[in-house]
Amino acid sequence: MTYFVAWVLGLGSLALLVLAIGHLLVALVLIIPTWRICTRAGFSGVLSLFHLVPFIGSLIVMAVLAFSPWPNGEASPQRR
């Protein structure tokens, strides 16, 4: 019985490790384009590092970009 419990606990820790690595890879893929979007909009590119915060980081970035006024204003027709 104790071997089964140890196996289940080991499997759980392996699953958490895989989830953590997967989250880190997805966050790193999202940081580069978000950094460029933030700098073009007039925000600091460091805002894109919120993607590293699990679960809520991407929502923070999207909320800031969606609901706050952009310091550089809207894109002109030439920039679109």
C-alpha cells in the first residue's frame, strides 16, 4: 500500500513539473509579441512580463491594453 501512495505522490509531482514547464514555455512565447505591442502602444515593455504570473498574468496584460488609454494614441492609417 505504501508503494502505491508513493507512486501516486510521485506522479502528482511529475504532473506539476510538466505543468510548470509548459506554463513557462507558453509565457516565453507570449512575452516577445506582447513586448512589441506594449512599446508601440506607448507602455513599458516590462508589462509583458506579467505573462510569467500563473493563471492571472495574461488577464492583467489584456486588461491594461484593452481598458487603459494608450500613451501613443490610436494607430494612424499609415501605421495600420
